[in-house]
Amino acid sequence: MNDNEAIQLMKRASAEIKDLRRQIDRLAPKAHAYDNLSTVLRLLPQPSQGYGEDVAFLLDRRIDEIMKAEVKTR
């Protein structure tokens, strides 16, 4: 896989992640309402809030690094 293919793949992956985040943002109010109702009814335990790595940010940063390296080598 050459750098251009890698960049295209990373851009597609980043766009997919961002699209899924927009979908989550639209669905979040419904999920919160369900969680609140379930909590009131004591159907679900309180979930812990954890945060993972921001993969889209890492992909975008790597794309920029590769593109800058290509410009320097030309």
C-alpha cells in the first residue's frame, strides 16, 4: 500500500467515524430518556462513564503528517 492509498483509506475511516458520531448525537436524547426510565424502574444499574482514544483525531493527524512528509520530499 502506498502513501496515497493509505491516506484515502484513513480519510474514509475518519469520515465514517465522524458520521457515526453524528448519528450517535441524534440518538443520544432517546438513549438518555431510556436510561433514565430504566433507572427509575430499577431495571438497569448505573453505567460507568469511560472515554477511549479518539481514533478519528489520530487518523486525521497521521494523514497530515504523511501529506507534509510528501510535500517535503518533492
